[in-house]
Amino acid sequence: MKNMEGQRVPEVTFRTRQGAEWKDVTSKELFAGKKVVVFALPGAFTPTCSSAHVPRYNELAPALKASGVDSVVCISVNDGFVMEEWGRAQNADKVLFIPDGNAEFTQGMGMLVDKRGLGFGQRSWRYSMLVDDGVVKKMFIEPEVEGDPFTVSDADTMLKHLDPNAKAPADVLMIGREGCSHCARARKVLQERGLPFDEIKATPRNLRAATGKSSTPQIFIDGKYIGGADELEKYFAPGK
């Protein structure tokens, strides 16, 4: 794979879909006068791309922007219809999805690979890069090994490059129920602290399996079991 550090990104026009209309977006519009994080991947709706690559960039987009980035862009050799629908399905509202339908940008980056064995035709190799005013400042290119490696083009690696001291937001999970006043209290605590969280619907089985408890909510932060709403408030109490 070709490392383009120190060189300008290819000048191409991307055919994007916005709602019911086509919109042409040029490389200049995407990159001129801006600091942009780009991550490129083999295909929309594919397993690693959908379960890990896109979601984590969307989660870390605020931290990346706090480190001086203007926008976070996902590029794939797919058409505008597919990329628009994929972004919607991913609920990735902090990432700009750009279709490289003719693979012109990917080819210009030296990242076009043959995936005909999978029935994909030609696609992009997986990589990420930091682009400053159209010039590639840093690239993280996945190793050239069999399959679809995903080891260095992730969002956490890019964030550490931008700011070694940056701290990623905590991963918070709440098992809760609608109509539960203690759940509402826990949600308020998390929201007041600006902590995004995932909530799953409580069942007797998942409560017992995860915590050995039968009451809601039950909360985990960065893999650590916190407890219910009372324990959450103590966890965030001054001096803790």
C-alpha cells in the first residue's frame, strides 16, 4: 500500500446523495482550509465496518474535534444511495459519509485492492489519515496480510496520535425499565454529566445473569459494575 504522507489528496468530485437529491462534493470542499480525519474501509454494511470502525469514530468524534479536527469523514467504494442509507442505519450523525463510487479517490491514494474473490470487485484497503488543508499529515495503513486486518486505523489510535493525553469518554451501560423512577434518576445523573450511554431493556434473566440483582437500574462504567441509582450518585459524588 502507498503511504501518501506529505502529499496532497487526489482532486476528485464525489457524487453524494442528500435526501432525494444528488450533490457533487469536491476534494477542495472537503479538505481546503480544514483539518480532517478520514477513515476508509472495504464496504458499507460489512461486519467489521458496521460493528467497530464506524461506531467508534462516531463515539470519539467529539474528542477528535476537541483535539483540533474540523470533521470526521468515512470513505468507501460504494454508491451514494448505499452510503447515505448506511449512515442512517448506523445512527452515525457525527461522521460524514462520502461515496467513492468510481474508486477515483481510492485509486489516487494508492489504496485500491482487488476483492473479486469475495464478489466485491475493486474496493478500498482499510486505512485512516489526518489531512490538513488538503495535505496528508499522517496515515495509519492496515498491514498487508490475508483477510481484512483492523489493528491501526481505529479511532482510538487516531485520537492518541492527535493528543496522547486525550481521554476517551467512558463506556456506560444501563439495564433499565420504562416507568422506573430510579432509572429516570440515573438517566438524569448521566445526562447532567454529559455522558452518553446505552440502555438495554431489563428482563429477569439479564438482570440475574449480569448482576445477580432483580431491581433496576443496574449500571456499568468501563466494564466496572457500579450498581443502582444510589450507587451511581455516590460514584460521582465530590471527592470520589
